[in-house]
Amino acid sequence: IAGWSVFHFCRVFRKTTGTSAHQYLLEQRLQHAQRLLWANHNGAGKPMSMLDIALACGFQTPSHFSACFKRHTGQTPMQWQTAQRDAACGANGFSTG
């Protein structure tokens, strides 16, 4: 669309943003996954499986999604979701058991 080669676009993108286009896109996909995981545990909308979340965020398989998520956050998607729920319950004064 811009009339640039992929190489030129990637070079300009990195120079402008300080990160690669691939890293930027991966970050956006993982942030979207976090929003879906958060909504999932809050009961907002229809519950989604990890497969649904992985596919909705552009990952081909749940295992690739989980590996990227863990590399990014230090936790698996389920661990992250549980930690967010526990933090929210603790902040509201609720006991998690």
C-alpha cells in the first residue's frame, strides 16, 4: 500500500518506534489476549476456551499462544488469569479460600 519493500518498511518502523514490526504486533496480540482473559474470568460475555482466545489473537495453536504468553508475562495464560482474579478479590476484600 505504501509502495515500500518489506525490508524498507521494517527498517523505517524500527527506526521510528524502537522495536521491530513483529515485536510490536506480538505485543498487541498478547495485550488483546490479556483483555480476553480478564473478561473471561469476570464473566463478561460468553466464556472462551484457550483455543478460542489463541485463535482470536492470531495464534495458530494454543501451545504457541501459551509459550509466547509465558515468555512475555512469565506466567501461563491460566496462571496469569488466576493471579488477576486473586488480585482483584484481594483488592475488594474478598477471600479466595
